[in-house]
Amino acid sequence: MASLLKELGYPQGTDQQTVHWVVSHPEIEIFVAVDPQDKPVGMVSFSHRPQLRLRGRAATIDELVVTEAWRRRGVGRALIRQILERCKVLSAKQLQLVSPMATTPETRNFYTACGFSEIDSGVFRHVETESPR
């Protein structure tokens, strides 16, 4: 995970204690995509929690990264699909993500193609999981 986080733009990566804390937390999930040799090529972490105003669960994609060599091969879309399936199982009322990388047209286009709409600069909400107010 550390190498994936470095590729995401966090040069410090992460530490063992934080990894243990995150993976053992009941409201945080991490999915890792691997190549045929079981080397990680992508990762998505996502958190979910009950929210009063939504009358159900709100979910957030916290980190999404695919290594440069594996981009444009469907890995990111597969990771997003995995999260959407989990949102269905959890009956999440809303899924959103905040992306500092969303300033690039390529990133914006990717999120839009995956069913997200930009609600604020760099803040995206998935259309299908959005509940009426």
C-alpha cells in the first residue's frame, strides 16, 4: 500500500500502525487490484458511516490509485464497481469522493464516466446512490 500511496502523491506512504488501524476498523474497507504475479497495481479505500440526515449510510471513497503502467486497462473502473457493489450491500444512501487530482480533465472524465457528477470543485457524488432530500 505504501508504494501505491506514494504514486498517489503521498511521498511518506504509510506506516504499519496506521495500516493495521485502518484495516481493522469496521467502517473502512480497502480493495486491492493485483497483476498476474500478485503485485498490487491499484487500490481503493472507502469508509462508510450512519448519517442522520440521510436516514442511512453515507460512503466516501478516501483513496483511489492505479499505477501508471496499469492505467486505461479497466483497473480503476473495476475498483469503482467493487465499491458500488458494497454500497448496495450496505444500503448506502450516498457515495462521494474528494479528489485533489480532479483538476485534470482526464480525472474529471474518468469520474464522470463512472457515474459521478461534480458537485463542487473536486467533490464528486455518485448519481445512482444519491438519495432524495
